[in-house]
Amino acid sequence: MNLFQAAVLGVVQGLTEFLPVSSTAHLRIVPALAGWADPGAAFTAVVQLGTMVAILVYFWREIVHITVAWFRGLGDKSIRPTLEYRMGWYVIFATIPISVLGLAFSHQIENGARNLWLIASALIVLGLVLLLAERLGTHKRDEEEITLRDGLVVGLAQAAALVPGVSRSGATITAGLFVGLKREAAARFSFLLSIPAVVLSGLYELRKVGEPGGPSAGATVLAAVLAFVVGLASIHWLLRYLTRHSTGIFVGYRVLLGAVLIGLLTTGTVLAT
């Protein structure tokens, strides 16, 4: 991977990480269309650390409040009814499914799961499920009304994002809509839940950066920095967009991209592996 390719993939990561369209799928599809080598699951996971820093910067006040409240609440019962304290537990419990399954199926995730047939199918299926959530969700509940049950439901949905093409933000926002959250509340909850999962995944794969046959450390750092910058703008745009619009545009995009990809695979224009 040269620096130009790394820069392109960093921008792609920043644009797609927070939108419910699957950044992992795009980091697999873009190189396939451009005739580049698959950057691999390790590169994808490490570059996601760049967008994770964007979340930490954008939500730093909420993150500090949640962290402080959680530690204080361990010894002070008066803190426990607060949303910040409860949110700390929600994030912890919601991270367990994706952590356990990610370790259990790490080999499949890094190899067979990156097949473009699987990615195309996942794009379409999750898009249709997101459309169903839009239709069935009440869109009435704010963050203050989130319960432990909601956190567990969204956490289980997050584990589905181990399949490239599903989209971590897509799965968690979809689950949030199914339990009745407003679109913006579902997105904000999704972003907060992503922090430990993405950080753990990125740190786990960090050891592979610079290995023979893979992207260099310099290319990976460049991609992560660009992902951070573009990711900040992407978070801000999405939260503003969802206050006034549905997720319909993302549903249409996912289904169209999946269908086009299936067409390219069928004609042999791109190879599945």
C-alpha cells in the first residue's frame, strides 16, 4: 500500500464509520474496484482508532461525566439513579457480546468473512432491516429513557457488525430504533457504545502493523489521521441530519451498492476474494 492509497482509504473510513453503511465494507470494496490489494482486517481495525479518537473529542464532556459518575456511583448510592452512572454500565454490558464473539471468530473475520458476496448480501439485508426499524419504531424516547434492556439489545446487535457489510453503527442504530429511540438518540447511544469495542479491536490488531506483506506503519498512521479529521465532520453532519430526516437515504444507498456489487461479481468484473 502506498501513501496515496492509504490517504484514500483513510478518507473513506472517516466518511463511512459513523454512517449506517459499513466502513469495513467500503474499505474492502474501494480497493477491489480500484484494483488494489485488500488492506486486510488488521489495517481496518487500526485505522478505526482514528475515527474513535474523533468520538472521544466530539463527546469528551459526556464521556468524562459518564466515567466520573460510574466510579462515584460504585460507592455512593445517591449517584446510581443518574443517566451517567447507568450509561457506564450499559456500555460495559453492551460490549461483552462483541468482545467474546470477536475473539472466538477472529480467524473467520480476518479471512473468509471478507468475501465480497457476503458483504454485498449483508449490505442489502441490513438495509432492509433498517427500513423495517424506521417503519416500526416509535421514535419517541430520548437518551434519558434508555434502560439496561435497551443497552443489552443494542449490544447484541453490535456483535452482528463482526460480519463485514453489516455496519456497527447501522446495526446499533437499527436496534435503537426498534426499541423506540429517537433517531438522534439512537445515533448518540451507538457512538458511545462503539468506544470500548473499537478500541479493543484496534489495539488487538495493532501488533500486526508493519508486518511483511501488510501496510507499513507510515501508511497506517496517515490513514488513521485522515480518518480522524473526516470522522469529526461526519459525526457532526449525521447528528444534525437525523434531527430532521429519516435513515431512508442510507437504506437506499445500501441496497443499491449491494445490488451493484452483486452485478460486478456476477460478471466477473471484480473477484469475491
